[in-house]
Amino acid sequence: MEYEPVIGLEVHAQLLTDAKIFCTCSTKFGAEPNSHTCPICIGMPGVLPVLNKKVVEYAMKMSLATHCSINDACNFARKNYFYPDLPKGYQISQYAYPLAEHGYVEIEINGGKKRIGITRIHMEEDAGKLLHDEHNPSSYVDLNRTGVPLIEIVSEPDMRNAEEAAAYLKRIHEILVYLEICDGNMEEGSFRCDANVSLRPRGEEAFGTRAELKNMNSFRNVQRALEYEIKRQQYILDGGQDVIQETRLWDDAQGVTHSMRGKEEAHDYRYFPDPDLVPIVIGDTWIKAVEKSLPELPLEKRERFLKDYQIPVYDAGVLTSSRGIADYFEEVARLSGKPKVASNWVMGDVLRFLNEEKRDIRDCPILPGSLAEMILLIEAGAISGKMAKDVIEDMYKTGKGPKQIIEEKGLVQITDEEALRKAIGEVIAANPGQLEQYRGGKEKLFGFFVGQVMKATKGKANPTLVNEILKKMLAGSS
């Protein structure tokens, strides 16, 4: 039988607030274990949580950016379960009355677009983290993460293969990072994804029994885990057996999923309204204020770049992959007036330097104005493109401007025609055999003469002028 996969994703994104969601403890990653805790976030008796307003605003930004309807009011509920890294014995989340519902994002797949629905976006607190000792049968708990604000973005089961799921996840990640409300770091756990996947006979409406997949810490692993799970479930169904509803862990080393536990349902968590937190009333005034603060989003920016700068689709995709890169490119393009040339230098050398050192574009030693100045120097013939490769490397290493580096290294391009004729004459005189062969019809030797002239001038000769003058002199005219 032919089966159709049905996939929905639950994305958890840590918000970039300085303080936790219900207390003033720091959210900074990497501190000494259990150093960013207080009686509120570790759930001591008698304490009262106070909501961080910035969390609500960040969650509203993501809701508006994904076309969700923000509810007039929402409230927090207690989600009860017992786990070593959850000191209260419950998690403060949202259930019956979430912040926002009924949104969507568009993904680009197989040359077309597909809309993926978003069921809801709600706020909650993160749990702590267990650290397992590889050499002893013991685990340690770090509660620094407890109470760090999260939003959970729950998709509709609209994805039909692992490729679509990966594209959707990348789009959600891209929007979060553009809004600057989440750093999107999957390795540090600030961007996490659980996937629900089931199979049904193609053409049927009813969903099959689903499995939930956890422990996927990269876009590639999400796609690999889904591809494996689809094959696993198909094997079970083809064998005449039933798929068990359960939670499974992805094992990256072995490339398989393992059963973790039976899948919980909503009633297992015994949700009830948190008695310590009042409902949040959100009016139109607040929504409009947040809406005004939204930046230009990736898809809109991509389309504008294609229209305004006439650059290829690939370039537009790379240059809008982050707000920082997009802003940097636009400034270089504006100052130089050469958008395609600016695109080439940003996508090539600048991003290569940054990627090698894992640095953000905002920390780039080459200022947009300096790169634009170098582009204009190339256009004016002051330096060649080959020289510029050395210049930009020094610009990155030193932070100096191009003119200063050119002067210090004596890299000014030779554009004086008399000086070039003299250098070319000396090269021709030193190679009479090659000259005779060239004039005898071996035109490929032209490249040899160009190389010799560039060598004689230490790469400083203007290549265009060299070609023009050399062609005439080799032909016997000057």
C-alpha cells in the first residue's frame, strides 16, 4: 500500500530577554551551574511569580510576523508532571487560552510555494537541564535554565515529507532571528524542535497513529530523523502490525530512533489555571504598537532586493539570510552604487573571513564604507581585482581603510601608458623566440606575454591597458 506521511512540528524558542519570565534572574547562557536561580524560579513555597512584560511583546512580535490572530486575553496554566529538572513539579505554560492562534508561513519547495498553518503560539517557562556523568551512574541538575522564557510554535499537520518539514523549520528560525527575539542556537538549546509524524493510506482523510520525535539538534537531524521514522512506520504497517503512539529519541550516531516513553496526552498533565497569575488583557493599542516595531521580514526583503538591486535569486537568498548581512550589503551597495559588485565581495571574501572565525557580520572589521571605497578604487582603475584580494585580506586583519593599505604596500596600479610601453618593450625584447612564434600564428602566446608583463610590474599593471598596448606592439605598431 502507498502511504502518505503527515507531519507537524512543535518549536520551542528561548526569548532574548535579560531576565527570566517570572523573576529577575539572568538568562545568560554558560554561567556556573545553579548560579542564576532564586526562590521564584526554583519553586520554593510561598513565592509569587511576576510576569516579564518584554516576554509578552516578543511573543506578540512572532505572532504578528506569522500572521496569527492575537487573542484579546490569555492566561497561564499549570502543566503538572514530575521530572528531576522541574523543581516545582509543574511548568507554567498556556493551554486553553493561548496568546495567539490561526497563523501561517510560506515555504519554498520544488520551485513553488506552500502555506503551512500555525495552530497556536503560546508562552511558557523552560525547565532545567540534566547533566549525565559518562563514567559514573549519576546525573546532575543545572537549574539556570529554569524559568527562561519560551514561546512554543505549534504547526498544523500540513507537511507531507521531511524536506517540507526542514524548510518550515528553517523559515521559523529565520523569522525569529530577524525579529531579534531568539538567537536560534540549536547547539545551546535556545531553538528546539519536536516532530509528530504518522502515516495514512494515500487518499484517506483520517490520520494514522503518530510518534513524537525528540533530541534533534540541527536542521539536518530533523530531516534525517523524519526520513528514518517514515520508513520505520511503513515497515511496521506493511507487516500488518500497528504503530504504537509513543515518544522516541533520535540517535544521531546510529541514525535511528529509540523508544523513550508512551506519549502523554493533554489530560495526563492535569492543566488548570495558575492561581498566582492574573489573565493578560491585550488591546488593539498594544498590538498596533508592537506591529509598528516589526522590521522588514526575510521574504519581503528578498523580493525587494531582487527588484531594487537586480541581483540573482541565489545572491538575494544569501544576502537576506540574516538582518546583519542584509544591512551590511545595502550600505555597501548604496555607497558604491554597484550592487552586484558589492554582492560578490560580501558573499565571497567578507562572509568567508567571518565564517572561518565564526564571527557575526556586526563584528566585521571591514566597515561598509571601507568596502565601498575599495570597490570604487577598482572601478577607477587605481587597483586591479587581483590586488584587491590582497587589500581586502589586510583590511579584515587590520581594520584599516583600503587607501592606507594601498599606500603602505605600494599597490597603486600602473596606468601610465608610457611606463607600460617601456615595460612591454623590455618583455618583447627579452623573448625574441616567442615573438617570432606569435607573429607566425601561435596566438596562444599572447597570454605568455601578458603574464611576463604582469610579473615584470609585480602585478601592478592595469590589465586592460596591458592587453591594448601589447596587442599593438606585438603586431609591430605602437
